[in-house]
Amino acid sequence: FMDRVYNPDIHRQEVFFDHEYHTLIDLTSYGHDIESSWLLDWGCSLLKDEELSARLLPALASMAENVYARAFHGQGLYYECERGRENMHRVWWVQAETVLGFYNAWQRQPEKTYLLEAAKDTWRFIKEYMIDRRVGSEWYSELDEHLVPVREKEIVEPWKCPYHNGRMCMEIIRREKE
């Protein structure tokens, strides 16, 4: 991750590569950055490898801070930025990973209370905008830049299932109990 995926110059991970791990596109995937910031931290804790943790944690904290600074505006997290152009849509899985990613970053640096507030704000945003209240539904797949659901998106499809949002809820409950 540190040698091939993480880009320390711009505090993000690269997402598309050729066979030699050269990046193919200028894309910041805010959802993947915030997801990786907590997942890799969790993986390090499971391995109980202090040397690995010491090497990774500064980069993971930097990614979370970069996501906060660039893509969090109090109403969920933007989707991505490609070649300097922001995609301000809010995608369901990105919002779930944002709650957990900012919560994890705050747990690592409790003096940065704005990260906890960002996690709470994102949860409020999810409850107000992302939850599809139709009978038999769950979360909207995507909201446009005006926070209007993109109705053409299916409730569930091969890339959309309650994995990210369910995992986020269970992980937050576990962490709160601890």
C-alpha cells in the first residue's frame, strides 16, 4: 500500500493502475480513501504489528484529513474528483464509509473533535436524505448535487447491497460498546 498505492504528495490512494502500478488516471475516490483509512487501521490492529502500524497510520490519518478538507461540506461526502472536476453526487456506500472513517480518525486523534462531529453530521445526513422510506426499500443508491435521489438507480443490484451500511452500523455499535 505505502509503496504502490498511497500517493504522499496528494494524500490519497491511487485507484487504477497499469501492470507496473503506474496510475492511469487523475482520480480521487473519496469513498475509497475514507474506507481505506479505517480498514487498513483495523487490519493493522488485528495483526498486532506495531512496526506496520507506525508506518501506515500517518498516511491513513492524512487520507482522512484530506477527505475531510476536500469533500466534506456538512451534507454528506462528495463522490470523487476526476482531473480536478468534483462529482458532488452522494453515493450510498460512500456515506456509510464516511461515518466509520471519520469516527475511526477521531478515535485515533480524540483532540480532533471536528472528525467526530463530521461522523455525526454524516449520520444525520443519511437519516434525512439517503434512507429511502418506500416500503421494502433501504438507502437510495445515489443523490444528485441537489440532494435529489437518482431514481434510475435500482434499490439493489450486483454492486448495491446493504453491505457497507450494515457493516457501518455493526462496527459503530461495537466501538460504542467498547
